[in-house]
Amino acid sequence: MQKIDFEKVSNINIDCVIGLGKDCRVAKNLKTNNLRFFSSPFDWVIQYKLEDDLFLLKNHGKTFFKNYKPDPQYNQKEKIGIVDIDNGMVSMHDFRANLPNKLNHLLFKHKYKKRFERLHKILQDAKNICIVTSRQTNTTEILCFIEQFLQLYTFNRLYFINIYDINDKESDEKLIETKKDNITILEYFFNDEHPNGREKNINPNFWLGNTDYWKKILTKISLNETFKKKHTRRKIIILNKLENIFLSFMEFLYKLYRSK
């Protein structure tokens, strides 16, 4: 079986990495490998297309879960799963089970409005970026996305990494590199299965994928520390903490109201 030779893969130095799904696997692996220094609105939602990303970036997230419905199949321990009626996007981590949906939606809109604003500022400021996805897609679709994405933002260099799960331990692995002007696309094809297996009833970490390979891919990326520091300055961290305090206070008020 042919294996990917990671030693031959070039290093990448960029300002920031943007994860564009299609699920939480990308965000978690970026975080684990110290490449995720801010929260993107696309980090913890699942089941969406690249064209959905473009549409939401164009309207700055104004239609993000504007129309939604609860879906019990995505419920977590203390959270309610919701589906965006317009595009099928799913959120499993935002609606609290002990709060009414109207209040949940109000808090949700506030939080994600801030995240879209921050993502927009970062993309405007960045000169070199890398987009990472985990999708069953192809070079043509990726180039189509990039072409439209570059109508929204301008960069000196853009890297696009896609992990394609071949879902077969015996098939050959491969890396396809495509270059066009200031664009480099790296498409990795391998069995993206967690070391402890895919079965979610047996392995709670199944959703992380082949963490060994993700590490080999992502450690080839280094961040511009000056850019990172600028966008993780103390003021931003404090504002994020205040936002969390506000959300907890709203939950407390609601519980107090219900107890009367």
C-alpha cells in the first residue's frame, strides 16, 4: 500500500488558519495543534457546503440560523440540537435545554454576530491564509469556491488543505498538489479513522478522525506570531469572558423567574 511521504511536504507560514468543516473535526484538530486562536462561526456546526460558507460570508452571517427548528436526533446532554431550515446546517452545542428557545435564539444571534464580525476583520487584515476542510470534494469544486472567495477578500497567498476520507485501510494514500498563481491546493487522501476506530458506540473520540495524520499535516503549518498576538490581545480575551458572564447571568435570571 502506498503511503504519503510527509517529509516531502513543504512547510507553510501564514497569518491564520480558517476551518470550513464540514464538521467539528477540523476545528478540534486545529485547536489541538495550536493553530486555532479565535472562534469562527463555522467551527462547531456540521453538515454544510462550501457554497453555504460563501453565502454567509457575503451577508456577514445575517441569515445564519435565522430560520431554524429543533431536531432531537442532535440533542446532547444539556443541549438541544437545531437545524438551519434554509441550508440544513446543524448546531448541537448552543441551545441550552433549560432555557426557552426564544431566549436561546436571542443569545445565539448575539454570540455569532460577534464571531462573524471578528472573522471578517481577520480576513480583511490577513495577507497569507490557509483554509482547512474535511470534505468529499474535488479540485474543480475547490477552485470554484476559491474563485468566489477571492472576490470577497484579497491575499498575497492562499493555501487550501482538504482531507478526503477514503474510508479504507488497504487503499493507496496520496497527496495531490495543485498550484495556480498565488493559490496552492493540497488534497490528502487517506483513511481518516481514529486510532481506536470509527464505531461511535465504542469509541467516544471517533469524530476526531486519524489524529496522527492530522498532526503530521498541521505541524507543517506555522503562524505569524505578530498577527496572532494582534488578534488575541488582552482586550479581546476580556470581552469574550464578559460575554460568557453575560450568558450565565441571563440563564440565572431565567431560572429565578421560573422558580417564582
